[in-house]
Amino acid sequence: MADEIAPEQEPEEKEEERATTNGQVTRRQFLVGAGVGAVIGIAGTAGVLTLVHPTAPVEQAQTVATPSTTSATATASALVEGTKLIALNVNGRDYEIAVEPQYTLAEVLKRDLGLTGTKLGCNGSMCSACTVLVDGVAQNSCSLLAIREVGKKIITIEGLEQNGKLHPVQAAFWDNAAYQCGFCTPGQILGAVELLNKIKNPTDDQIRAAMSGHMCKCSAYPNILAAIQAAAKQMA
Ligand code: FES
Ligand code: FES
């Protein structure tokens, strides 16, 4: 039988091999090291975590059942000093992520989980562009530490759509053109969802009061008000 032929090395692998021999740091090693805050676990099928070693290429991922204390401990031991392995539930999926204690929830959502629908405006709890739902409560994710959100259910704008169908508030914003540039829109929508989950038929004044922290530089406020009233009728 003919000997098995080794697969051709990718250019990056060759570069890595050469640089390792020379004691240099390759681009891949740098990126992996810089991404310590990266996702190291993404829930695949229900109840299964795909753990990705934070210092290994993604293709070396191992799949384990959750919870997996042994695997989590093994992974945690490989973390860069100062980082912590935390579990977050976002949009109904479980993630294990290596974070530094000062990382905000907004940073982790956008940078590490790739949920870029969450917007950063002021990054200082003044505009509400970064609003997400935490256990059903609208919160400024720029002002929450990710390590303090363990065990809570986090919903971002990406998590509102169900089975390819927009949430009634999303549909109402679309139908009423309740935006111009759209930068504030994810936060506005999640703020409105929290409001309509609490008050079924809010008055205009109740909507204005509930949404008062949501800044819109484009001043789309009249259309936002109309959209929330339309969504209230749909959800009643
Ligand atoms: S970006 Fe969070 S409140 Fe402005
Ligand atoms: S639509 Fe532009 S900031 Fe609100």
C-alpha cells in the first residue's frame, strides 16, 4: 500500500514553523494571544459547549458536554494571567469566554461574540445606544462588567427575531421609519420591548418617560413614538 501523503502545509503554518524555530512571534500567535478576551466556548447543539483552547488555533477545538468541570479547569489553567473564564447566556445560547475583569458587557458582546448590533455611543451611560435586556430589564451594557452578568439571561437586538420573524417592535420601527441613521435604533427597540412587556397600552407620556434616556441624534422621536404605539397595538 502506498504511504499516506501528508497534506500540503498552509503558508501560515510554514511561517509559524519558521518563526518558532527562530524564536519569533508569528502573526497568528500574536492574534491568538491578543484575543485572550475571545470566545473560547460557543454553544453548538443544545447543552453542548465547544471549548476552544485560547492559545490554540480554532481547528483544535474540542467538544465536550456541559457542564464539564475537568475541561473548563484545564482550559482555565491555560488562561493568560489576569483573565477569567466566565459563562454567559446570550440570546438563549451558552458561551464560555475568557475575559479580563474590567471588560464591559458591551465589549464582550461586540468584540468577542461578534454581536455588533449593540452600538457604543457615549460609552458612559448617557445615550442608551448600547441597551440590552438583562433578565428582562433594559440596561446600558457599556456600564456593566461582563464578569458580573454570569447566570443572567442577556438579550441583544440579534436575539429578538424568532424563527425568521421580526419582533413586533422591530417590525413597527421598520413600518414607521422610526430611524434615520439607525445608530440608536437597537437600543431604542430593546428599551421599547422592556416598556411594552411591563405596560401593555402605554400613553404617549408613559412612552416619553420610559424612553427619555434614549438619545437620537437624528431626532427621529415622533416616528419612534408612533412605532411604539403601533407595536403596543400589535402586542395587546
Ligand atoms: S454607549 Fe452605553 S449609554 Fe451610551
Ligand atoms: S436614528 Fe440616527 S441617532 Fe437615532
